[in-house]
Amino acid sequence: MQRVEMYNASLPVPLSPAECRAIGKSIAKYTHRNFTPETFAQYVADTHTPEIQATRGRKGGKIGGAKSKRGAVATSARTLKPWETLGISRAWYYQLKKRGLVE
């Protein structure tokens, strides 16, 4: 039920609570009728082989490592790297910035 509500919240026009309950109940009935602990274990074994997981990992890596279409902002701290000029670590720079000790 929580998962149905989570997906519902992401919809542009959310469904009513009654519709969410009906969908959740339908999914629960289907799952209870069609899966046993053994068949679910077999499903997981069939869909989570090392080869399949490796393919999924490569796919995610290609997407996750893509260059930003927007490009870098020339005046951002990340681009200017003021911590290098100050001779301190990036993390320490942001700690000092948070405290208002550097700009």
C-alpha cells in the first residue's frame, strides 16, 4: 500500500485514496495467488544472474557517467576551486564557508 501511495504521489494528477487501496489490494491478491516462497526464489534466481546484473550495471554506468548538457558555470566555486588557492582541502573550505569564515 505504501508503494502504491508513493507512486501515486509522483503522478501529475494523483488517484483518489479509494483507487489506491483498490490497486494495492489487487496487487496483493495477484501476488498471493501467483507466488510462493519457492516460486519467488526461482524468479529472483532467474532474473539476478551475474550476467544480467553485469549488464544492468554497465547500463547504469553509461547513463550515470554522462556529461552534463548544461555545462559548467564559470563563476561557481566548483569551477574556480578557491580551496586550491587557499591551500586547503575542498571539504575544509566548505566547512569554513558554512561558518562564514571564507567567501
